[in-house]
Amino acid sequence: MVAGNPLDHYWYAVATADQVQEGPLSIEVFGTSYVIWRTGDQTLVAAEDRCTHREGRLSNGVVESGCLRCPYHGWEFGAQGRCERIPSSRVETAIPKKAHLGNLPVEEQYGLIWFCPNKAVAAVPELLVDNDPAFTRLNTGMQIWNCSATRMIDNMLDVAHFPFTHAGTFGREQELVVPNFKLKELDDTFYGYDYSVVVNNEGDAKKMSGGGSDVISLNMSTGFSLPFSVRSTMSYENGIEQTLFMTAAPISRERSYFTFVLWRNDDVTVVGQEIVEFELAVAEEDRKMLEQLKGELALGQGDLVDVQSDKASLEWRRRYRSLISQDLESLA
Ligand code: FES
Ligand SMILES: [Fe+2]
């Protein structure tokens, strides 16, 4: 990706909160490496993974008393990436201004570490369910998929692949035709569609649904938040509700972070882990399919053959195209 990319002004989930505990974490977004660590009061700091002195790899350093120490000559960086100590200089010597690291936007939300490589022009996607006491959140690990984030979002918005790609989990061959849904604002954050779907509810799928017959119908809504997040809600007839939030972040053109977070309104202490495992199996079916596809999703109008069921992806591509062609001046 070129410098000055409009995508640099948006938030990406790059790690789970537990990945940034004791030591520094190295992450990569659009081919650039960054380091994230926590200061003594647990405040997150993010900076380029390159020491201001001789470009030492900061993520190979250690965090002591909230300061990140460069492994090369031991310079120490504290809150907001400020250089606090240069061991080779006398204590009374002023620290050069250029010794401070940049302090890039980083936040913790929904058990995830969100990072923005440049000044943020939007907020981290808002998931209102996280404030609802009836729901419990279940986090899963951060994964790396060898495919473009553009292909991942296209897949997350797609219902037509369920009977085929997900035949091993919840997909049901009998239900091939995708209803002609209407796109709309689902709330202030997500844009997508509501639909009802008939799914396989045998075996492990019963843990998700809380029981019922082997084939059930449920109401779903699926929508995106630019650039690479999708929320999918499921409401079962027995009152069980689940929100599945999926998000991708481009490490490079063909490599992406991926994680999902679940919220459920049933007793997750009983079935939580099994539900996570079921969703992980579903994600694995997608990963295997998508890792066979090279390069980014074609974005140009008319580049792909789109049918009625691709409406949401078409709209995501239209909005994504306009996002990536934004005038950088207007974002500064
Ligand atoms: S390169 Fe980091 S202290 Fe010298
Ligand atoms: Fe899928």
C-alpha cells in the first residue's frame, strides 16, 4: 500500500486484549510494522516498530515499569511514546525532541486492540449489544488468513455460499435461493439487510440454537461497517439471540488479521466454549475457500458478475471505492 492511503485513517482490530499484557506486541498493517504496549497504568501506546535512535526493533524489547526498553542501546519510552531515558547520556542531559516516538491511535474495545495508522476519521464500530446486561461477550483468538481483507468482507456479506461452503456445519442444501432482501441502515453503524433463513440444526448446531428440531428457521440481519467489519445477528424462535461480529485488517495485500466476537443472551457458562468452537469450524470453512483466491477482490464496476444475492457486496464495494478514493487533504 502506498503512503498516504485513505485506509490509514480507519480503525483495525489487530490483536486481542490479552495479547498486549506483559510485553510489547509487534503488529503489521499495510506492510508497516508497529509496536503496541501498556504503560504502568495500563494505557496503551502504539508506535512504529522502529527506534528513533538506530531503528532497533522495539517489539523485541522489554517493558519494565511501563516503559518500553529498546533492545539495541536501551533507550526507554513511556507514556505517549515519549523517550524518558537514554542510558548512555548523563541524567541531566536534555532528551532530544526527535527521540520521542510518534503516538498513534490505539484503543481497547470488546476485548480487542484497535489500531489506526494515522489520524482517525471514524470511530471504532459501535456494538450497542456490548452495553446490554442481558448479553455476555465471548472473545476468540486473533487469526491470520492468507487472503485479502476485501475478499473476506465479500464473503461475510454473502448468504449464497452457506449451502455449499458450510455444508459441513450449518449449511443446508435444500435452501439455495436467497430471498430478495432490501438494503437499509440497520443502525447508526451497520448497513445491510434483514432476512430469514432455514438452517441445519443437527448435532452441534443445537448448542447454538438452544435445541429445537433438526431444521429450523431463524431471523438474521447482516450488515457492514467500512472498511472491513460485519455484524450478523441471529434471533431464534425460542428467544435466544446471538450477535456475531467479524472483522478483518490488512497486514498486506494477501494477508489479513481476522477475529470474531460473539454476544449471547443465554447462559454461556454452559455452552459458550462449544459455541465458539462451532463458529471456529464455520470460519475455518471460509478460510479454506478464501485462501485459494489470489489477490484482492476486483472492485471496478462490472468487473465481477453479480447476481441478486450479491447486492450487499455490491453496495460495500461501491462505498469502499469511494472511501479509498477520498481526497487525503479532506482527511488531514
Ligand atoms: S536503536 Fe534503540 S536505543 Fe539505539
Ligand atoms: Fe461463510
